[in-house]
Amino acid sequence: MFEVVLTRRKRWGWRWQVCDQSGKVFADGFERTRPAAKYHAERALFFLLSQAYLTKRSAAPSED
């Protein structure tokens, strides 16, 4: 399971991270506004999930 973390940075903006349950960071970044940080974090999460689905699907045997 993945988790999106938004952290306020003093005077600089927002840091975002996409982590797993153990705390391993899969993607991170920095944005000036909270909505922008939330958008980029959720976009990265969607990308990670879609890649996992495509990898799993391509590894499955074909039934042709």
C-alpha cells in the first residue's frame, strides 16, 4: 500500500512524497503551493499504480 505525504516547509513551500508502509520513498518533490504539491503527489501515485498493473498484466501468460 502506498501513502502520499505532504509536509509544509518554512517560507519555501511544500514537500511531497509517495511512500510505502515501511517508509521507503518511491517518489518525491517540492512545490510552492499545497494544491500543486497534492496534484504532483497524486499524479506520481497514479503512475506507480498504473506501472504495477501493466507489469503484472504483461507477466501473465497469454491465452491465445
